[in-house]
Amino acid sequence: MKKRTIGMWIYQNGGGKEIESQLREQLLEREIDTITGVDLNKAIVSNGSILCDTYGNCNYDLKSSIDLFFSYNAGEQTPYQTYLYQALDKLMPTINNYEAFMLTEDKFQTSFLLKNNGIATADYEFFHKDNHLHLETIMDKWSSLVCKPLNGWGGQGLTKIDHNSDILLLKKSLEQLDLTKVYIEKLIDYDNTDYRVDIVDGNYIACYGRKAKKGDWKTNITSGGSIFLREPEDDVINLALKAAKITGLEIAGVDILYDREKEQYVVLEVNGIPAFATQEQESLGFSFNDKKIQHIVELIDHKTSLNI
């Protein structure tokens, strides 16, 4: 059997370095070598060859050096990195695959696809920023709404607008966010908690809950939310599995809320880089890392075997 090698770019903070080490060890047990730190931000392209290495010295021709690229780093991601990610995806398997990854980076495209495949999402509107008449119609229709950047993570850039707010406030917010395309969701009536469900290659891995801090409505950890152990109902797991399958993500973190007004679970977002549990979280009982690593290793093994 041909020797297999993968390139990996995984976050190093919050326990990422340890996760990387465990992935390398388990891959090596399957006779799969790993080149770590393959940061496409540092790569150059010369005559069709993407050249990159751990230290930015461009020693590796990725096409001839690796059989698969595994990208798992949200915090350091740049437009240049994702642009070369797209190019590399044309040469070899990538995890996540570029098409699904970029789809789920865009909140409108994700909601549009899910809604049109029978998945319950937040009610939303999408329009050009100059369509002021439609903006005013939405303000009349919904008592509370959330304006979201199409791209972004961790609750960044979210703007909550209440019915009694002056429409000029919303217009000002849109100008500050420098948006040409406007994506607005109706604020869901929920209990300020959500479900984060991790999926790998169509397999349910784990579920935990997040809760918004007192006086806030955003559950994201980076926005001050807290994490807690949570057992999901079968409906929650099945909804997450369907959402991941429809988007095409091999690795997904599906955020789900219970809409008290509609009395149903809805998918809020689908994330292509769901975090592993930190050491502190593991000490509190979040024990899904081993299972997640195992399934990622099996996924890499399967995808690299197809090209032998």
C-alpha cells in the first residue's frame, strides 16, 4: 500500500496543540504520516504548485507531498487562506470539503438551502441595503429582529433591533457594518439556551448546551455565554444529522434552538469548525474529544484510501 501523508492546520490555543498530537498519533497507527502547521496564509503558488511548510519557507509542494488537507482553524483564517483552500480542493480531498465549508460560512446561503430542503430555520429576509421600503416593512412585521453579517462566527457583528427602535438606528447599524447585502432574522422566542450538536461523517458525536449571560441573548461563548452538559432528545439529534447532510459538511457543529412560539426545534446555524472541549471543560464532564478524534481519524483514513 502506498504511504499516505496528510497536511494539517489546526488551532493551537485552547488545547488545540494536544488535539493535534492525538490526531497525529492515531493516524500514525494507521500508517498515515502528518505534516502539521500547513498554513496556507504563508503559501505561494509557482507554475501550478502550491508551496508551503510549517514555517513559511515554502519547502513542500503540497500536490506531491500530501494526499489530503485537513483545515481546522477559525481564528487565524484569512481570505488568502480560503482562496488557496479552494484551489487545493481541486487537487485533493479536503476536510471539510471547500464547497460545503464556504456554504456554511454564509448564513443566508445556509438558511436558504436548509429551508428549501424542509429544515426549520429562523424566519429571515434578504435584500439589498438600498431597499428601504422593504426594511420598513420588516420593522412593521416583526417585533424583534437580528441583523447578521453573512460571514462571521462567535456572535460577532450581530445587531438586535426591537420594534420600538427608530428605523434610523437600524439604517445606521447597516452603514457601520458596511453591508451591501442585508440578512435579517426574526428573533426567536427561546429560553436563552441552545443545543450544539457535533457530527462527524454522518455520526452523532456529542451534544452540549450554551446559555446566554444574564441580560443578554447571545449564547456564543465568545460573547459571554456559558457551556453546560445537556442531553438531547432524539428530535434534536436527527435534525442536526439532516442539516449536516444537506450542507455536505463532513464535520459539523449544528446550533439548534427551541422556538416556543412555533413549538418546534429550529436550526440556527451550521458551523464547519466546531471546537473540541478544552481541558477545563473536560474536567467538568465534557468527554466527547476521544470519540470525535476517533471518527475524524476514520474519516481521513477512508478518504485517503480512495486515492490509493
